[in-house]
Amino acid sequence: MAKILGAVTVNKERCKGCDLCVVACPKDVLQLQPKEVNNRGYHFAFMKNPKACIGCAACATVCPDGCIEVYRVKVND
């Protein structure tokens, strides 16, 4: 039986590190990059725990800059 996992892509250059997506995620998937910054000087969001993503899109819904896309991926066990 196939399992559905979520996948999040973040436009790193548009992300301003507001942390709203990190707080909104019910599965603790996202985190702000602690050391790297984008070309605008912001710590951007990334998937620290990709296997926990359920594809709920809460992160994309709260993103004020629309720089997050969420996909659902079918994985065969």
C-alpha cells in the first residue's frame, strides 16, 4: 500500500525568516537556518525533519510572502 508524505519547498531568496511557518507546523518539520542567510541577510526556513511532513500546508497558508509550496508525494512501501 502506498503512503502519502508531504514535501515542502521554500524559495530561500524570498524568505524573510519571520518564523510563522515554523510555529504553524504541527509536526515540527521546519526550522530557520541557524548559520546561513540568503542574499537579503535573512535566516531562511528549511525542512529539518522531512520524513515527518504530512502535507497539511499550514506553513504555506501562514507565509506572508508566499514563498512556500507544499506537495503530496506517494511513496511505495
